[in-house]
Amino acid sequence: MTSGSDHQSRAGQELGVGAGGSTAYALLDDLRGAFRRFYVWRDAQGGWRARPLPKPTIEEIAFGIRQELTAETPLELAFVCTRQRSRRNVHRYLQEYAFERPCRGS
């Protein structure tokens, strides 16, 4: 049986915190930028999950932003998170510039 602090330290290592040089942990360190603005964890079945931060708005969900992402490997999750972050940026861009009218020349 493991204590709560044991479990937390192991969870931190899964995300590359205090990795210590293992190839798998080094890979997670390299992917850290892809997980920026996401809460990432490993589920009980060994899959990887992420939730975007801050939580998606109703408009973003309607645009196709998912509330939770899943993948089998950290690399797959990094691709999904990066695509999701790009989609969210596109949504913000469209919201910001949707009501501007093009300039007309005289």
C-alpha cells in the first residue's frame, strides 16, 4: 500500500518532473510545451488524459473544442493537445475579427 505522498511523487515523475534521465521521462520533458495550458494525468488503465485550462466556454464547445482529450501514449496526447490549442486559437481569432468589416478604398 502506498501513501498519498508516494502516489503524488510517482504521478509527478510520469509527467517528467524530476525525471532523472530515463528516455521515457526525457520524452515527456520534451513534450512539456505541448501540454502547456492543459491538466494532464494518467488514468487507472494506463491511458493518458488531458483537460484544457481554462475550461472551454459554451461557444468553444459548440465550435468543437473538446472538454477532455485521451490518448494511449504521451506523444499521441501531445499531438491532440497541440491541435486542440490551435483550434481554440482559431476560435478566439474568429470571435475577435468576425465583426470587423474590410476597409474599402476610395
